[in-house]
Amino acid sequence: MNVSLTRELEELVNEKSRAGNTSPQVKSYVKGCRLVRLRREKIAALRREIQIGVDEIERGEYVEYTSVEELFADVEAAVVKRAAKKRETALMKRSHPLEGRPVRSYRDLGVHCF
């Protein structure tokens, strides 16, 4: 593959290669391409998130706040609610009598055969 670089970029790649800071020119190009791809992926993800917000606003799914304090109170209430739900889920997992234990017999299940 032939790649045309601007004079400035070509000098930068050559300088880095001579200094031993990076691998040969081809690896520098590949690394640059990866960085460009990563940046494009981040921008695409950001655009998706923005579109989700725009769609919610268009559907009327938003709250208007009259003060920062009101916003913070709402956020704090949501955090407390989420933490309580997380604790409840953790307790439910730990309270299961057979959690993490293999079942070897009917007695392990609490069933008694006579």
C-alpha cells in the first residue's frame, strides 16, 4: 500500500524512527491508524448518546429544573434508590441456602425420602 504523508508528518515519523522512540515507519503508520479508528469510534458513541437524549426530549421524557439544588436532590435520590436496589440484590443472592454449593442428594434440597 502506498501512503502519501504531508511533509510535516513525514518529518515527524522519520524523527521518531531515528530517535528510537517508535518502531519503523510502517508501525508508526499502523499506530496512527489505530488512533484515528479509536477516535472515530468514540465520536460515533458520543453521537449515539446525544441522539438518545434528543429522542427523549422530542418524546417529552425530560425534567426541567428551576435550581441546581433541585437537580442535585433528584440525582441524590436516584443514587440512594440505586444503592438500595443493589444491596437488596446482593442480600438475595447471599441468602439462598444452596448458593454456591453442589447438590449431592435429596437431603441437600430439603427433601426426605422414607
